[in-house]
Amino acid sequence: MKIRVDPIVCDGHGVCAELFPERISLDDWGYPIVDDSPIDDRLLPHAKRAVEQCPVIALRLERALAGR
Amino acid sequence: MIVAATSTKALWYLTRGSGIVSLVLLTASVVLGVSTAARWASAKWPRFITEGLHKNISLLSIVFLAVHIATAVLDGYVHIRWIDAVVPFTSTYRPFWLGLGALAFDMLLAVIVTSLLRVRIGHRIWRAVHWLAYGCWPIAVLHGLGAGSDNGQQWMLFIDLAAVAVVATAVFARFVVPATTHRTNTPLVGGRA
């Protein structure tokens, strides 16, 4: 799995970076910079929580490309 | 006989107590919800705490409202039916004030159910329904002011006034003060050239 942000929906609340700093950091304007490398099972609960808690539902978990 | 009388009284006190606790929880939930929308946060109070508390306190309020409704119905002193808790203005006992309670409860259920299904139903529908919270809370307060048995008490007046004051302050700060001033994670002053 990997995490994706919808840049049009995103409002820069910044909750995702608090909940999932392993893959998400914020730029100077408070918008997320997403590392889309695959998320292993150990980190998946944090990723899911970040997706659920996003105030505008701008995050999505996507299946990583086959073979990864 | 005495046991029956005591248990009846216990139910009635439980109705009143759980109603007041619900008011306090809903007030906290509204303030936290407004804080989320207005993006208030600091280094010591990150956003996910506001959001997490908002969610969990809202769910907790449902538990206390369930107690509030169940004890009011089960207490036989006044006749309240189960349906009166969800269909507004149909009860024989104080139809208007109880109806406000039922109305607020319906609105709260809509808000909570859509929130639990938020990721599935999408942001637009969720947000449209979530605005109901701003109607739900004042109606719930009016229900308490009209139907509450403790309204003559000074401490009840204090709780009501405090609840109205904090929600009014939060709402004022969200809608009247420009949102940009709250964006703490946006360094307005910084060393960027």
C-alpha cells in the first residue's frame, strides 16, 4: 500500500503529518509532502488513521504497483 | 413499595443527571469541532488531539443520551413513549419541550452516523450534514431550559450560562475573526527570501 494525497481537496490542516510522520511532512505553507514508497504492515494502522482523520478526506490508501 | 418508589426516583435522577452530562459533553464536542474547523493548534496541543477528543466525546454523548432517554421512558411517573424520543412533538407530556429534545437527538444521530461513514459517503455530503450540529446544539440547550427539572438551581444556571458562553466564544472566533490568523503551522514570519 502507498498513500496518496488529492492536492485539490487538501486544505492544509496538517493532521496527516502529525499522525503519519513516517511518510508525510509539511511544506512551508502547511501542505503535505507525501513519500509514496510502499507502507508495510507495521505502519499501516498509522496510515489508515491519517486517512480517516483528514478533515477534508484528501488522503487515500492505494495499492502499490504489482510486485512491490 | 418503598423499593419501587426509590427505584423510580433513581431513574428520574438518572434522567436529569445524564441530561446534564450530555449537555456538557455536547458543548465540549461543539467547541472541539469548531476548533478543528478553525485550525486552532499549538505545539503542546496538536490537531489530532482536538479531532480525537471531538470524535470520542461525541460518541460518549450518545451513551449518556441513551441513558437519558431510556430512564425517562422507563420511569413511569410521567408517560413518555420510546417513539417520543425520535418523533418530535408527539408526546403527551410537555410535547413542545420534549419535542425539541427528540429533534436534537435526530439531528445528532444524523451527524454521528454520517461521520462514521465519512470516508465512504464523501466530504461534500458529510459536510452538508455536519452543519446540522450548529442547529442541534442550541435546540438541545433549549430542550434543557424548557424541560429541565433543575432549572431553578443556581449551579444549573451556571452550567447553562457557561455552555452558551464557550460555544458563543468559539463560534465568534471561528466566523468573525479571520481564519488566517489561526494558521499556526504557516510561518507568516520566517527567514524565507
